[in-house]
Amino acid sequence: MAIADQTANALFQQAIAQNRDNRVVRSIPVAAIKERLALVVQLLPLRCIAHDIFSGADVLVVATTVGTGATVPSPNVLSGLFDLTPAEARLAVELASGHSVQEAAMEIGIAVKSARTYLERIFRKTETSRQSELVALLKSAWSFS
């Protein structure tokens, strides 16, 4: 199994290989192209009786489109969708709510330098490169909240 997007596929193949050993949930963002919405591909390790239900499979792969909307999912949902830490997810929610990095840092009680470090990590995990792009992605994830 492969994902057409090269960056996402590299993450997907790495996650499949790692799941053989550590069996953790992984979320992989897939950028939108032309008429296809962005996706989040999640790898869910199967345990115990789930092996019987899914014919002995080790991992369930779920692909969910990310549609358009005006609200932002909770930090817990963002953590699950993009593998964000709790602090990164709180910052992402504040940014998507219209706050600047400085305002968001103050709101969640962290230093601006830390917020900028978190933001760089969020960009990597969501495959975005600008705050406006990140906010658009997060606001489009409304159907998960």
C-alpha cells in the first residue's frame, strides 16, 4: 500500500515499519491537490481479538478527508489527527482562533520563544509552512470535533 504524495508516503512507509515494533497510533497529513481534499491517514495498531476480526492484520489504516469549515477542533482531536503534543495542540488552537504567536503564548502561559519552537514542530507535523496555511488546515478539520 502506498500514498501518491511522496512526502506523505515516506512517512506512511516509515510508520508501517515502526509499527511492527512499537505499535503506536500514527497520523499522517496528506496535502490537498486539485479537486481532492486534504486527508489524514491514521495507522491504528490492532491488538488482541481485533486480529481475529481483521484476519490477523497488525494495523488498520483509516483515511479521513479534511473538509472546509469555520470552527477549530479541540486540542485532543488535533493531537490525535496530527500527532501534536498537548502543548503544540493548545498553541495551534489559539493560532486558529485568530491570536498572534505572542498572544497565543501569553494565553497558554509559555514563552514566545517556546511558542515559535512549537510552531515549527506543528508546521512539520501538518506539512504546512505558513501560519495562514496552518489556520486554514485546522479550520477545515471541523468535522472531527
